[in-house]
Amino acid sequence: MSDRPDPGPGTQPPDFDAAFRDKLRDLLLWRRDVRRFLGTPLPDGLLEGLLAQAALAPSVGNSQPWRFVVVEDAARRKAVRDDFEQANQDALAGYSGERAQTYAGLKLAGLDKAPVQLAVFADRATERGHGLGQNTMPEMLPYSVVAAVNTLWLAARAAGVGVGWVSILHPGRVSQILDVPKDWHLVAYLCLGLPEEEHLEPELVRAGWQDRADVSEFILRR
């Protein structure tokens, strides 16, 4: 998984043939949000290799604002788990009736078994990129980090590793727990590990929470 050297000018790009494109579509289809993990540790070096691939993502002004915090300390993990529980109860209170029952039955995090917990931040004070592309759209910094998260997700799936994105957290509280610089903005809190089970269909579809819509519903022409 090591980075390849820059091949230099005039080098022909790879031939992404039909077989590769079919595999890429399979990768996109099988990239699922995983919430049920085996507790098996990842092989040595695999996480670092995946992060190296994530850092190949595009970023505004080549600012590379992603900051990866591997959460290993048991006390910090417990504090994040406690924050999730509080946020989850608050979210449940916002639903009623059958929707509340469905929500209460959802598996919404893999914090108990995932061997790797990874917080991904956007460094809003970074001097890399010299502010290029941020004057009119400062949100491009966290958007760049989202691109890195998606790249990580695909690389992990290709390596047989599942990823779950835990969004039911209070970002400010997580930043305090992890003691990161004040200019770092939490974009994602991820669980990584070997999946306990494999599914092509998203879990929220299987649970009856929300079906996937056809892309035609989201395309406008002007």
C-alpha cells in the first residue's frame, strides 16, 4: 500500500478497462456503513497504509487539511461512548410513535467492538494551500476532509475492512475528550474493523428506516 513515486511528465495513464470499471462499480455498491464488527485487530501496518491512501484525496488549494487521531486510550474511548449514549437518547426523544420504535431498534454504532476508532478533523488554521479557493467557500476545508474520508472508506472496503461513520456525537465534546487544537473541526468519527457480516443492501434499508431513491430524483437541468 505504499505510495507510488510520481512517474513524471509524458507518462501514459493506466488503462482503466471495462473489467476494472465493473470492479469499481462493485466497490461502490459494496461500500456499506458497517456497525457490526469482529473484535479481531487489523494486521500491522494496514491502518497506516489505508491512511496513506486517504491522503491521496483532492483538497482545496492542495491544503491537505485532514488530521487523523487514532483513539487508543480506554478512558477516552469510554468518554466518547458515553457522549454517544447521551446524544442517542436526545435523538430518540425527537421521534414518536412507530418511527421512535424503529429508531430504538437500530444498531447505530460499532463503538463496543471495532478494534480501531479514528477521529478525522479539518485543520481550519492550516497554512498549507495559502488560502487558495477558500475566500468565497471556506467550507471547502472540511469538504476536502470528507473527500479523504470517502477515499479511506473505499480503500478499506477493497482491503476487506469495514468502516462505520458515527455521527451521533457532540463534536465539541469529542474535541475536548481528544484534547486537539481549538482550530481543528471534527468531520468524522469512524470505526474500522473486519465486518461481522456482509450485506449489499444498506442496514437502514433492511431495517425499514429509509429506502434508497433513484438518482433521477436528484438531477435538475437548467
